[in-house]
Amino acid sequence: MNPMTQTMKFQPVLDEIAATLRPQLGQGGTVASYIPALARVDARQFGIALRTCEGEEAGAGDFETPFSIQSVSKLFTLTLAMQRMGDTLWERIGREPSGNPFNSLVQLENEQGKPRNPFINAGAIAVADRLVSQALANGDNGSNGNSAKADILALMTSLCGEPIGFDDEVAQSEADTGFRNIALANFMKSFGKIDNDVAAVLDTYFHQCALRMSCRQLARAAAFLCRDGAHPLDGEPGITGERQTRRINALMLTCGTYDAAGDVAFSIGLPCKSGVGGGIVAVVPDKLTLCVWSPALDATGNSLLGMKALEMFVARTGLSVF
């Protein structure tokens, strides 16, 4: 297939979705006000971008505008942890949907400090702990997790082919107000499920959530998930194996959109990972990766217009895992 034909097939679809949703900007949903740095984000923004397995990219709306990716980062830190730990990662982290809010303390207590899955906050904090341990084992003699943060940046920069950085204001805002995340980390520590200094683990976690990327960059970075784990840019194998890639996509489908995962599977039918910054990454295996962004969230913490955009995309292209 001519790669240009592949691009032209999707560009009009993205343009139509952006044009249809643009009048709805600011008409519903609310930004994530519990993080002060995110509360100031203009809700009247919408972007959508994709990258095909052939390496072609398309985008519409505010798809080049960088934003705080928040929990979308959990997809990439999980990938990094799976690269380094394999199946031993699952000794302390489950793989089941939570059915509860992403920051639930009650569920964590009932399950003796073992997070239900790596995409709820407790699970992602546990993954960050594993990354800090790996950094220390590789020679980081400090206790602040700097090497773990550098490892995350290195992965994202490699996947995008361009520099990716943290939004330090967002990271500090999360550290100043993340009382529930602090409680989750200390709670897991009390059960012996966190090995490292809690402050170092949370510093890594707050910074990963403060990664600043655009829809285009996220669609590109996640493209290994539609290519059986091959690198998005050079096609070389090794980001994840085929088996690991299938498992990540399965976790995205069942756990990637907080406690709305069932509804998302029903209405959209794609593996997705969302974040309270308003971004959502979706995967069509063997076809493409897609990223949508609009800061206003629905009651479940997912982007209101982002979900509408994904439904429209599936309806217009017929692309679904079902």
C-alpha cells in the first residue's frame, strides 16, 4: 500500500471529527481542579493525532499543543518495568479491573496493600518503586530517584525521536497537593509492598505524571503497541515482545480508563489509557495508534470530548478489536 494513501485515508476523518467537536468546546465537563497547575488549563482545546504501522502521521485541531499527560504516563512506566523485570513485576501488582475510583484507599486496605492493577494510582506508585529499585541496582547511589526519572525521559525521547521533558510546575503542584497519593504510598509501605524511600518513589511518580507531550508525540510514542513491540521509528524489535505487547493492550482495555473501562470497551472497543490532563491514547493492533486530547473531564475522570472523538473515529473507520 502506498503510505501516502494510508495517510490520506485518515486525515479527512480527523478533520471532520475536529470540526464537529469544535463547537462543543467549553460546553461541558470540568478540568482537573484538584491539581492547581491543571486547574488553569483552558478547557476550550481539542486535538487528535494518529500514527499508522507504516509510520505515517495525521493530526487535526490542537494536536501539536503540549499538555500534562498525567496517567497516560502509566502506560510507559509499565512498559519500562516490564522490560526490566518481566513477570516478577506481578508479584506485588494485580491485573484485574478495580471497579473503584483510581485513588481508592479502601480497596488497597482490603487487599493488604497489593494494588489491583498497574493503572490505578497505587499500582503506578508500586511500578515507580520498582523503577527506583532498578535505578539503584544500576548504580544510582542517591535516594532521590533521579536516575529513574532519567530512565523515563530516555524512553520517551527514544520513542518520539525528539526531546521530551517534565513540566516542573505541574510536578511541584502534585507534590504540594497529592495528599491521597502520599497516603497510598505510605499505606503500601506499611504492608511491606514498597521497598524504597517513599519520598523518592513519589518524586518519580509525580514527575512521570508531569511529562509534557502533544497528541502527535503520544501517538508516535505508543506506536510500538500496534507493531507487536517494534520501535515506532526504526521498526527494530525490542521495546516489548509480542507477548508483552498483547498483555499491555489487554490491561489497557480492561483497566486503562479508570472505573469506566467496561463502558469504554462497550462503546469504543479499543485498548485505551486516559489521564486527568485530558489525554487518551488508543491502540488499533496492527493498524495504528491514536491520541485525543481535550482538558474538560467527565464524571469518571476521562476527557469528555476525547471519548466522543474516539466513538466517532471507530464509527467512521470501523476499526475495533471486536
